[in-house]
Amino acid sequence: MFVAMRWIEVSSKLRSTLMFKAVLIGDAAVGKTSIRRKYLGKGFISSHIATIGVDFAKKTVNIDDQLVQIVIWDLAGQEGYGKVRAHYYQGCSALILVYDITNRDSFNNASAWLTESYKHVEEIPPIAVLANKADLRTPENIADLVTSEEGAVFAKALCEKLDVPTLFFETSAKNGENIQKSFTELTRIMIARFEVEQWKKKK
């Protein structure tokens, strides 16, 4: 796990349920839908099922005694859906950028996804970079895969360049590695930013 962010002081607990919109982005077949399904407690599907345009789901969680409803928008990674995706970036509270550690092209394309999102949001929200399919790393193929160090360096660079909180986790939608943890930590950041925004409005 890697966390790069400026310190945000969290104030007293809020009482009402908060709602945040998180958007899953990344190349096709990197495992975005599988990550979403695993987070929601659904089973893993070994065959790839392409998302047609967009899909979404909701989950209500209790984070440090704060109820939060997370609306997760899963955007298709195929190039032809660019115009469809544009609308769904608006108003997002977080971006979940996914790449496949066995597919270096998906890692190399990660910056392009942020460039696309930047065209459709007023400011870049907190980011979770998820290096998916970590379960496929073996001693035999390790030299051919995107390393955890590369992912951490990329996430740190995003934080410094964009000045936004940035998480990095290696994940596996198949065995659940770091799926719940990554969403929990990202939600904590969204809560903290919301509290800061509310405090600024009261000044």
C-alpha cells in the first residue's frame, strides 16, 4: 500500500448519511467490473464480460461511525465509448484508476485516463491507483510484469503533480486482496475532504 496526500484533519463525526460518487476507469479487461463485484460481495467471473458503455452499483458502509453510500460508476474501457464516458465524470468524488500488472500497455495508458477525466471535471478528485491481477504474479513471470515499485512511483508522481490525495494498492479481484481496504481508505479520504469543504463554507 502507498498513500500520498497532504494532511487533512478530520473533525467530529457527522450524523447524516453521506453520498459519494466514485468512477472506475482504465483500459478494457483490466478487471474494473470484477473489482466492483468483489467489493459488493459478489462472486468472481473468470471470463471477461465487457461493460457496455457504463454500469453502476451502490453500497452503504459504516466508516468510523459515519454512514456513507458509495455510488460506483464502472466506465467501459474501449476507445469507442469516449463520448459516453464524458458525462459520468461530472460530480465524481473519487477516481479509481485500474491497470493490469500483466498488461504493461494498460499501465502505460494510465495517464491518458486521467487526461480524459480532467477534461470533464472542475478539479481532479482523490485517486486510488489499483494494480490489479496481483494473484497472477509468480517467480517465473515476475520479470515480465509491472512491478509494485513502478506503481508506487506513478502514484506518488500523480500526487505531487496534481496535488490530490493518491492511494496505491496491488489488488486481486479474484482472491479479494486489498479490495475492501482500498475502498475503505479512499472513502475515509472522501469523508475528510467533505468535512474540510463544509468547514470552509462556515468560515
